[in-house]
Amino acid sequence: MSSPVTIFQLPLSYLLWHYTIAWADLVRLYRNIAWFLWNFFSIGLLLRTLLSPWRRLHEGARKEAGGLLGSLIMNTLLRCIGFFARAATIFFGLASLVLWSVLFVGFLVLWPLMPLIAPALTLMGLLGLLSF
């Protein structure tokens, strides 16, 4: 059985964690999710291969003039398709990173107020129940 002193130490221990250690944990959380988004969308790899043909498809050049021109047109078209597919993926990946960053900044603004918000919402809920 826990002693009464331990129970009274819990709110103080929580507040100490909330305003000190938790900040480092939050920064680590941000970095982990940002790393995940960067790698999930393969932004670095897609930037390096932005002008590569789509799915490494290419048309081999033939000796005759028509075959050479056809190969040039086909390879250019495949590179354009690859560019737009990679650019769209990079765009959505960067948009996800920006959205995550904005939401995280909003969360950091609310973080110091959380110990006050939770009891206030609980009290409002109880008062709402009693008003019926």
C-alpha cells in the first residue's frame, strides 16, 4: 500500500516532468516523425533521381534515322513522366512535413497550458452534468 506522502508527491512529480524533461521528449518526437515523413516519401532519393526516366524505362537507339528520333522522343517522354511523378511525391512529402511542423508548433504553444486545461475541462464537464 502506498503512503499518503507518495500520493501527494504525484502532482508535484508530474509538474516537474511536464515542465522539464518532457520538452526534450517532445523535440525527440518531432525529429522522429519528421525523419519518418522524409524517408516515407523518399524525398532525398527522389531529388537525386528527379530527371531519371520513369521506372528506369528507356528505349534503345536504332541505327536508322526514324528509330533514333523515335527513341529520343520516347526517352524524353519517359523522363517527363518520371519528373512529374517524382515532383508530385516530393510536393506531398514536403507538404506533410510543413503540416507536421505547423501542428507541432501549435502543440508546443498549448503544452505549458495542458496542466490547467485538463482540470478546467473536467470541471466544465462535471458542471454540465450537474446542470441537467
